[in-house]
Amino acid sequence: MKKKLIMGLCLVLLPSIAFGQTISECRDRQKLTEMAIEVRDRVSEGESEDSLLMWAGNVAAPGLQAAAYKAVEAFTFRPPSKSVPRVVTIMGFLCSKTYRP
């Protein structure tokens, strides 16, 4: 009985601990802001959307990858976003949503 209880707790707690670590990357507003500014600057320099989408696809962490795609969309959509803080907020939401469907 005790063994089953311990196994059950492990099955419940381990995924939440693992997701908690990955969600912390979504709360790193500095990282998200740097990504948004990089995309905004690259767009203003005339880099193509396809090139930026390839860059976003190469981001390793799934949550940050979703955030990178959102930044590309925000700054290449017509009219492009002019508010980095607003884009960063949306990026953080999508990043977290990737880990919590």
C-alpha cells in the first residue's frame, strides 16, 4: 500500500516539477524582450519573414520557440506592432501555454 502511494505521488509530482522548470523560461521577461527586440530590429533592417521563421524554428525550447514565432508574426504582420512590451506579454502567455495545454 505504501509503495503504491509513493509511486502515485511520483507520477503526480515529477511532471509538475519538470514543467515548473521549463515554465520558468517563459517568465524570463529579459529573454523574451531580447527576442522581441531582435526580431523587430531584423525586420526594420529588411530581413525576410521566411528567414525569421527559420530562425524561430531553430529555437530549441518549445515554449521559447512558440514565443519566437509570435514575435515574428507581430512584427511582420501589417500593420506591424509598435509595442514591444505588449508583444513580450503575449510571447510569455504563448510560451506558458505550450507547457500547459
